[in-house]
Amino acid sequence: MSTRPGRPLVVAGALLLAIVGATVFAERVLGAPRREVELLAAFLSASGILSLVVGALAIRWAGRRIPSLHVRLTLAYGIGLVVALVNVVTTSVLMFLSAHDLALLSLLLVFAAVISVAFAYAVAGALTADLGALSHAAGRLAAGDLAARVGTRGSDEAGRLAVAFDDMADQLQQAFSRERALEAGRRELVSAVSHDLRTPLSTTRAMVEALADGVVSEPAEVQRYLGLILRDIEHLSRLIDDLFELSQIESGALRLRCLVVDVGQLISETLAAYQAPAAEQGVQLEEKLAPGMDVTRIEADPDRIQRVLRNLLDNALRHTPAGGTIEVSADRDTARVELRVSDSGAGVPDEELERIFDRFYRGERSRRRDEGGGHGAGSTGAGLGLAVARGLIQAHHGRIWAEPSPLGGVSIRIALPVV
């Protein structure tokens, strides 16, 4: 518990100042003789010290035995008032007032004391009402009611305390909401990743057992099985890479190795690796670079930007039907480069375009993989592809968004600052 060692010094200083002020006023203004001024100073000193000691003891006693702050505040005010009355009455007696004058003075002082105590009780009640509201809200918050608030109650100390409490409650509610969202995300992560790991592992195990048991022995079938196994391993590798990348992004541990990158060359190299898979699926892969892109440079981590393009192309290939088209284009202005990956897939409803960047998001038509519906951008495996892409682009101080594609599907657009 904190202490305030300076308070006794403040009280002593106030007493000394009051005594000096009273004696100076009596001598300079009232013209009292020096002997009377000295007696007045001695009387005020003795009375003040005695009053402070008695008042401090009474307040300490009340603090230990009276649980109500309302009553204690009223009592403290009353003690101060009694001290003032005693000093006035004592001084009046010493001044040899008549019995009639003393009785009248006493009556007026008693009347003033009653009014003052009533006023003190009302003021203390207003203060303790604010503290009671704060205590009630704190109790509700401790019981789990995160919507508990005090409400603004003025600009004094109690009001500022209420505002600080409400701010704290807001932050607690937001933190709890984030924690619940993270917990829901973790559960969804376990579910989605478990599914994405179980399926290729099961098929790979079955094919490996078939090869090991000699069930498949024809060279052509063996090669086909090996190709399927390799495809599943590549899928698992991409999933693990996505998980690792997303973990780095969300934890703030992502470190970019930025270089000056030739945008046109980066796009061409990435598309070259996808020409064969696109041809196998009967999908036409087109590259459209605006004039001047061959000399356009950005400062970026080439591996991470290529990772983004690969994620977008994987998504588009997975859900673009045979005979469809995937178009990768690039354009620029004076300040930025814009990349677009558009497809002729099933598309995504307009109200869900922003949500496709959320982790694990799958549109209604893409929740069941065996139906083959939905757009790849929103339903790649565990739903991590676009979440990773967004994190990497934002780490490059760029922007990524989705909109309907002129080809009929979805167009993912990326804006990055030029060098």
C-alpha cells in the first residue's frame, strides 16, 4: 500500500500559515495590542495542535470501525466543524460576551453546523454513489460480464477513474474477443490441416503398399503410381510451407531479403514452370505485359513475390475447368506496378470477395472437394494460400484485393511500389 509522507508536512504548514495570518490580521488590521496578539498566537497554536491530534485519532478510529466511506467522510467533515465551533465558542467566552450574546451565538453556530453536516452528507453521498457504481461494474466484470461499464460521471477524479475503468473494460473485451477468435482459428487450423494431411498421406500409403506388395508390377502402372505419390508429396510440401510462412507473418518474425527485381522476368520465369501443368489440364495460360514492363523494377524479396504468384496460379489451376483460361498481366504507372491473375473459373459472389483472404475460408460451393466447385482463390487446401499472399504483399507495403474477372471468374490484383 502506498503512503503519502508529505501530508503531515502539508497539514503542519497550513496550521502555521493560519496562525501567522490570524496574528498579522489582528495586529495590522484590528490594531490589537502586542500582548493580546501573543496570547492569540499561543491560544491558536495550542488549539490547532490539539484539534489536529484529536481529529486524526478520531478519523483513524473511524477508518477501522466504520466500513462506510460515506459515513467516514461525513464524520471527518463534522470533526473539522466541531473544532471550528469549539474555537469560536472558546474565543467568545474569553472575550467576556454576555450570556445573552453567547447563547445567541451558540444557536447560530448550531444551526450552521446542522446545515453544514447535511451538506457534507450529501456531497459524500454523491462521491460514494460514483464509487458504488464503479464497484458494481467491477463486480460484474469479475463475474464474466465483459459488457459492464460505469459510464461517464463528470470530469473530477471519480469521473476520470470511471473513464479509465471503461477503457480498461473495452481493452479486456477486445482482448477476449481476439483470444476467442484465435482459439476458433486454432481449432479450425487443426481440423483443416488434419484433413489436408490425412487425404494425401492415406493415398500415398495405399500406393506405396501396393508397390511394396507387388500388386502393381507393370512398368507403366508403377510409373503412374510414382507420379501420383510425387504429386501428393508436393502437395504436402506446399501445405507445410504455407503453414510455416503464415506462422512467420502472424508472429512478426518474417524477414524479407529485398533486391531490385525485374517484374517482367519474374512473371515469365514463374509462368514457365506452369505451362506444362496447365496444358495437362487443358487450361490456356496467357501472359500479357504492358509496354515498358521489361524495364520496370521493384524493390522486393523475389522468392516471396514468386511465392505469391505461385499460390495464385495454384488456386486458379485447381478450379479452372478444362478449356478455360488463366491470364497473368502486368501494368504500371509512375508510382506502382499492378499484377493481375485472372481466371475463367466458377467465380465468387461479390459479398465474399474480401473474405477469400481470410485463413481457412471456403465458399459455399468449395467446401466439399469431391464436388469440384468453387473458386481456387478461396479454397486452396486448408485455405492458407491467399492468407499467405496477403501477408507477404502487406509486408512489401503493397495491396492485394479481389474483383470479378472479365474472363468470368475472379481476378486477384496486386499493387506494389516501383523503384
